[in-house]
Amino acid sequence: MANVLEQELFSYFTRLNEEEKKSFVQLLKAFLNNRKENTQVPSLEEYTIELEKADAEIENGEYILHEDVVKYFSKK
């Protein structure tokens, strides 16, 4: 599958003009430079626990309505 993606990427890349290629390469560099090292995707169990905690906070009234956020930031 990766090979198919690489071929597709190469196909699109070769259609770009020189300025577009430079921009695209800069974009890729930015993605790679901003990548956090050793970032791990949470396991399904960890994710489930996070969702359960969030649900409990909501049930306890620990939330902010969207309209309140909009009002707050419209005053700034």
C-alpha cells in the first residue's frame, strides 16, 4: 500500500512547476520538523478511560457552552 501512495505522490509531484515543488518540499519539511518525537498513540483502553472521564465531567456540569465561549472571545 505504501508503494502505491509513494507512486501517487511522485505522480503529482512531477506535475508541479519548480516554484510549486519548492513550496511542497518546504511544507514537508515543516511537517517533519514539527513532528513530536516518541509520540505514542493512546491504546484503546487509555482512550476509553479518557472518554469516561470526560463524560463524568460533563455529567457533573463541568463544561462550557459554545455560545458562552463565543461571547467571551467576542468581547476581547
